[in-house]
Amino acid sequence: MRTARGRRAAIPYAFLSPAIVLFVLFLLLPIGYTAYLSLRKVQVSGLGLGAGARREVFAGLENYRVAVGDSDLWWGMVRVLVYGGILLPAMLGLALLFALLLDARRVGARRFSRLAIFLPYAVPGVIATLLWGFLYLPQVSPFQRALRELGVGTVDLMGPTTIYGALVNIALWGGVGFNMIVIYTTLRAIPAELYESARIDGASETQIALRIKIPLVTPAIILTSVFSIIATLQVFSEPTTLSPLTNSIPSDFTPLMKIYRDAFARNDIYSAAASSIVVAALTLTVSFGLLWVLQKRAFGQER
């Protein structure tokens, strides 16, 4: 009897065991190894040519001191903040607008529009960046050719200042659809009786959207904001893929690009590990701070 009961109690853990193993192997162990490397350094004896002339030793917090004092890391963070300051309002605003339009009372081709807006999210970021990169290049872009034919001339879409717009456009291409689906799904869960009552009271569709729909989907908006901020702080593939096509994106344009350069181009995995821990700590701080605001303001009335 006890054996059968113990087997039944172990069934949930048996189903969870593959996920637990993958979580430990591909998340906890890499994080632990990165933390270990961040506390180490290479000590060179003499000219560093003989056997045992280069050995790994304990460095304490020296790598963290160097990482925190590295101006390249913080300038990369500033560029990410500029990029995020342009991207986040535009992406979340368009996602909310499209969700409200698709949820409107009279809208045609709702299924096609929903699929068309979401479909770019299914395109991998590297492929989307390459496609947009060639559309930006004056030599091969049909848009640049059309501008030249109209006498406007060539527009540098990947200059030192316009590069932010080029990157934001790529992120908008893929990010609006995902956030729109999240907000739209929340809108569809709102009881239709609320809208009917508001219409009986004389509310217009615009008033219903502003005073009923948007307040009720605020938790979804905050949730998509948290995910978008985390993704923005970790931006890597778009500028890295676009960097061979322009001189406006240096190898330390974002913090993750700098970490990648230090680890694999300069072969300094120890300082790169410390920098990655610093960036991860900042990301976690921002994430938990926003989630705390989410719990206090959006869900406070439910507690």
C-alpha cells in the first residue's frame, strides 16, 4: 500500500525531471561556471613561454572592479538606453493600437490582419536584420534607387545618428506582433457585457477604448513592458549582424557585444565573465523592480 502511494507521489517528479535536468545543465551550471571564471585570472611568469609560465589563479573581486570601472561597458549601456527610449514607446504603443483596432466592433479581415501583424515575429532576428540591412545599403536597396530616380539623393540610413532608427525599425518589425497578441488576447477575455452597458449609457467606441479597455489590459501592458525592457537590455543579434555593413556600430556598441568581443576576440574570458555578471545583476534589478511595481499597482487590489 505504501509502495503504491509512494509511486503515485513520485509521478509528478518523473514528469518534471527532464525539465529539471535541462534547467540545471543549460542554466544553473553555465551561471555557476561564469561566476567561477569571474573570480579567476591568468598569472604570467617571466615571458610566459615556458611550461607552467601561465597559470590560472584566484583573483577575488579584481575583475569586478575592472568591469565596473570600464567606460566602454557604461557607454554601451548608454547607447542601449537611447535605443530603448526610442523603441519601447513606439513598440508598445503600436502593439496597443493594433490590439484595440483588431478588437473594434466593426473591423474587416480581422484574422488576416492579426496574422499579418504577428507573422514578422516568426522570422528569426538574424535573417530579418540581414534583409533590412541590404534594404538600407545604397548600392543594392530599391528604396535608395527610387529616391535617386526622384532626385532626392541617397539617404544614409546607417550613419552615426540614423543607426538608432535603423535598429529600432528592425526591432519593431518583430516585436510589435508578439506584444499585440498578448494585449489582444487579454482584450478578448473582457466580458462583452461591459461594452454593451457602456454603449447603453451613451459611450462612444473611443471612450470605451480609453476608459474601459485600456485600464483593464494594464496588467498585460505592464507585463509586455517588463519583457520588452529585458530584451532591450540584452540586445545583441541585431547590431552584431548589422555591424559588417556599417562603421557606425563598433564592437562595443552594446554591453553584450563588448562581452562577446572580450571573451572571443581578445581571449579574456575572465573579465568578460565579470562583465556579464554585472550586466545580469543590472537586468535582474530592473526586472524585479518593475515586477514589484506590477504587483503593487496592477495587482494590488487583488491581494
